[in-house]
Amino acid sequence: MDDAASLAPASDDQLRDEVAAEIKKKVAEYRQRVDEIAADLLWDTPRELRTINDRTRGVLERRAPQLPLPQRIVLLEALAA
């Protein structure tokens, strides 16, 4: 009986909470890699200039939507800071 209960489909609220928790976990992981995320988006910039600064901010903002959600959140937070 317990096995059947554990196989029951999750409710919408439970699923939403699980997805939100997973996104928060990934955001926490990616916060430590924000410089790497920015550098990857600045592929057409000389390597030594691939940082978040006034010159790259606009490019990063335009390219942010192509990132997965957790990486996008971290990058946009860094750009807003």
C-alpha cells in the first residue's frame, strides 16, 4: 500500500515547490561561477576583457535570455548590483 501512495502523481503545489527549490539550489551553485557565466557569453570579446563592466553590461543583458533560468537569474542579479 505504501508503494502505491509513493507513486501517486504529485499535486501542482508540490511540484511547483519542488521546482522552485531545485532552481534555488542551482542559483546558489551558479553564484560562485558568475564570472565564468559572463565570460562564456562574451565569446567574441578578447579573453582579458570578458568581465562584467560598463562596456560589456549591454551585451550581457542582450544575451542573458539564451541562458538556462538559474544562470540567467545569477547573471541578472550581478548586472543589477
